[in-house]
Amino acid sequence: MRTPVFELHIRPMFRATDKAHMGFAFDLWDYDDVVANADDILARLQEDMPPPATGGLWPQEWVTLFQVWKDGARKRLDLGTAAFALQQDSTTTAITATGTFPAAGFEGWLQLESETETSKTYVLYFEAPDTPVGGLPQSFSLEESYPSTDTRSVFIHSSAGTQPLN
Ligand code: HEM
């Protein structure tokens, strides 16, 4: 089975309203906070959270997924490091990220993280292999593209922080 990963499979189960209401105790979108409170969070998911008046309990499959993640490697993604470029032609705008992974067996990709009416932010994620892989780190050239009719400004979230690309 695919190892569940915090940013891909756990954090998306927590709604913005869950994060907001639980902010008095911990941040449900923060890896370290969720790890530190994982046993209590699972207990409440099995019992009474989220409360019925705000959507109610998760389906059992979601609770099981949280438990599998909690009892396993508690895997998370890394923010990647790369050189970024923006290329535009008449139909398509492409963001490219080039560089070398930190070790063999890593995967990486760009994904849209958030957007407003005037801007979009893409995050560069690296995923480590579940078990270390021998060999040399691979170089990469990753691309994410969208129609060039979308003229919003672009920001990149990476190991260097969040920076404008255009
Ligand atoms: C250690 C785990 C948790 C504790 C101790 C906890 C405790 C509480 C408490 C004391 C409240 C305020 C009282 C209430 O409205 O019932 C509350 C509200 C709420 N919690 Fe949690 N909670 C936990 C986990 C969670 C999780 C994992 C979620 C979502 C998946 C969640 C979603 C909510 C929501 C949406 C509310 C607002 C309810 C409302 O306004 O009616 N909580 N929680």
C-alpha cells in the first residue's frame, strides 16, 4: 500500500473550519503540532470530532487512514531546492524547476498551493523514498504549465521561502 504522506493525504482531511476552531489548542495544518497531538486527535476523531453541528464525524476510512499514518512512519514531504524559470508562448505558460535531488530515489513535482484573483503560488515538493536507495542522486527538470490567458503573477514556495517568479 502507498505510504500515507502528511501533505498529500492527512492535511487535506482537515478543513479550514477545523483548523480555525482548533487553533486554541493546536494547528491541524502543521505537521509538528499534529504529530505532537496525534494520539489525542485520533481518540477525538473516534469519539466526537468534528462535532455533528459542523459536519460530523469522518467516515471510518478517513479515521483508519489517519491511524495508519500515525502508527507508521508519519511521512511528510520536503520543500525542494531548484532553479526556477517561467517560459511563455502564445498558448502556454510553463514553470520549470531544475536541479539535483538530495539523494537517490527521490521524486519531485510542482503543484499549485494557493491562488488569489491576482496571484498563484506553486510549491516545489520532494518526496524521499520509503527506504534509502543506493546510487547517485538524479538530476531533474520539472514542469508545470497552464494557459497563457492566465496572466496572474506567480510565486514559488521552496526551501528558499516564498518568492516572486515574475
Ligand atoms: C485532541 C483533539 C481535540 C480536542 C481536545 C478537541 C477539543 C475541542 C473543543 C474543547 C472544542 C470547543 C467545544 C465544542 O465546540 O465542542 C472543539 C471544537 C471543534 N473541534 Fe475539536 N478537538 C480535537 C480535535 C479535533 C479535530 C481532529 C477536528 C477536525 C477533524 C476538530 C474539529 C472541531 C470543530 C469543527 C469544532 C467547532 C465546533 C463548533 O463550533 O460547533 N477537533 N474541539
